[in-house]
Amino acid sequence: MKDKVYLRSLLDYNAWANAELFRKVRALPPEEVTKKRKTGLESIHLSLNHLLAVDRIWLAHMQRRDHGIAELRARLYEDMDALWQARQEMDRTLVGYLDGLDGDALEEVVDYTLIGGNTGSLSRAMCFTHLAIHGAYHRGWIADMFGQAEAQPAQIDIPVYERAIRAEGLRPLP
């Protein structure tokens, strides 16, 4: 796939959804954000760290360098402000990296080794697609934790995003 417009729309959506999610998370009482729950990633806070860690891991795979992350449940940031700043920076970094690639680089196959030792190969385009889908998947887990906290989760479906970007006069979806 050489369609940078489509991939950029996925990354732009992903960044918007992350921002909406953080807005809602920051409105929760802090104890609800860190509360241990019956879910695979333990808490909203750890889930947000996981999303950032996985983005860092896959960016490193695409750049063919070491990511330095030893576990998928890495708690990169305890402080929510620092985590939010790092999240925003990662979203900008991913867009900047994509913008710097040409079509051939998007189709180039990247070999990877996951933290658990599994190996595989994906094109860079599919790596970007994975990041967007992985983000949506875990934001769904976080929405469930909002329900456990008796709070309304972020409304972050693509049609909500489309209305938001249209209202702000931003680049429309392809």
C-alpha cells in the first residue's frame, strides 16, 4: 500500500482519539485512573502507558532500531501530565515519520521480534495500520473501565471524528 493519504488519516484519527480519551481520563478522580481492575492491563493508567509503549516499539521496528522496552506492561510514566506530553509527542512523531516516507518505503517489509519472542514481517504501511487498530482496541478496554468507574467514556468513533474535523475546518477524511 502506497496510500499515504489514507495512512495519514488513520494517524490523525488516532491522535484525535488519544486526545479525546486523555481529556476524559483527566476528568476522572485520580484513584479511578489507577484503580486495579479485572482487565488484562490492570488499570486505565497502565493501559495508557501500554499504548505509548507499543507505539514506541513499532516505530523502532519500522526504523530498524532497538526500542529498549522490556515488557508490554511497562509503566513508562507515573505522572499523568508527563504521560500526556509523551503521548502527544509520539502522535506527532508518528505523523512526521509517515510524512517523510515515500510509497516504496511504505511497502518495504519490516522484520520484527516481539517482546515475547514471536517474529514476523509486515510492510511499514501495515505497521501503521496496526498502530491505529491497536489503539482503537485498547481504547475499547479503557471505555469498559470507564463503565466500571460509572463514568461516561470518550465518544471517539470515526463518524464523531469526521464531524469534529468538519466543524474545525480541518482536512476531511479521504
